[in-house]
Amino acid sequence: MAIKRRISDIKPLLTNLAQSSHYEVQFGGLPDQLKDYLRKRGVTSRFVVGDAGLLCYSASLPTSQLNVKMVDGNYMGVQEKFAYSRSYSEITLEFYVDSKYKTLKFLESWIEFIASGSHNNINGVSPAVSQNEENYFVRMQYPEYYKSNFTRIIKFDRDYKAEIEYTFKGFWPIYISPPQISYVASDVLKVSASFQYDRYIAGKALSINQYRGNDNNKESNDPKQNQTISQEPLVPVRGQSGVVFYNPNIDTRTTAEVNRRFFDSTGQPIIN
């Protein structure tokens, strides 16, 4: 029997829905060999950690599925299905291209590095072959050199009261879509890339979250571990616009500057 519900019972639920336009992408955990390759091409770690994610104007949250196998069950004529593995969907990120084309260089150089075993011989096993040579060939690098282990997508809303994080392990680009250019009326240049990954962690994955017990979408029963940003001790820093604060439980001063993660005296995030 259906339960009679009043509008006043439903309204609080339907007027508090998550919005799709508030999120942040953070590229982190890139191997040193990849960072060095990017740096030689003008793509600094500051751009990768701070600006690349801000230029990502559209993203998709990751999903997964369980692969099943059908077997004969305990009863004649009845078959049962069992999960035997978990597979993860490919995701696509779309970016604005900055005027210095660092977005394109970042994505193109990342893919180029993956296939750079011939001209970028990290282990020095054999002589490097220049890409300009006729006998140039392609050889893939080892995955440990090109996979990111701490790229994150953080989904939140404008009040910053709740969020959900996805941390990728073994994250790397597999395809760059051709950017469209034309003599027709100018528009912002955009590029999108598809990424593969080994797995993702749903929920916070920092060591401080494991210490508090609120990692992996867990909610701790200890109110001290569930306190909000505004309740935590903030460290003052003198910035260009006056005194701002960063949270020492989340950042050092350097990472706060790179990620532009500062707060005002009430604990509210400062939006640049």
C-alpha cells in the first residue's frame, strides 16, 4: 500500500539537490621522470598541480561495474550468477586551452612521454634515437614512469558543507580529441582527452583522513574528527590582499599556495 506523503515532506529533499557545476580536478602523484619530461617542454609542476585542473571545464565522475559468470546452481535447472572481477569505465576531461598552449603541451607531452622509449631512454640501455631521424621507432615506457597515483576529482556544492572525492590510481591519458580551429568567428580553443586508470578510491584518501577515520566515504562517530574547516585551527599567512589562512591538516604553506586553497578569518574558502 502506498504511503500518503505531503508536499512539506518532499520539499526538503527535492530542494537540496547537488549541482553539476561545482567541482575541482587536481593532477597529482606524477612520477619524477614524467615531471622532468614535462618541465623541459615548459609545463611546470605548478601548472600541472594548480592551473591544469582549473582549466578543466567539463568532467565525468568515474563508475565501475562487476563482471559476472553464470554457473549451475544448487537446484536442477537453476543457474546463478557470481561476480568475479570489477572493471572501471574510461573518463573524459575537457579543457580550455590557455594563451601559452600549456594545456595542449601538457596532454600531448604526457602521451608523447608514454611512447618515448626510443628518444627518451630513461634506463640508458641503448642509444637514444632522435625523432628527426629516418630510423626513429616507438617504444613504450614502463607504466611506473607515466601513471599518476593521486589525481583527484572533488565534487562539492556552493555551500562547501558536503563533498565526495574520487582518487585515481594508475591514471594516464589514452586519447586526445582533435581541437577544432577555423577562420569562422573566434571562440575559445578547447581540447578533450580520455583517460584510463587501474582503479579509483571513492572518498577521501589522504593519510590525515585515515587517521581521523573519515576516509573512503566513512563517517566517524567522533565529532572532533568530523569538524568542518571553519572549526579547525587555521594558520595565518600574509598575502597580496591582506592576511589569509590555510588549514595545516590539509596543506603546507607551499601546497596551499599551489592549490590556491586559502580561507578567510571565518573559515570560508576564498574564491580566486
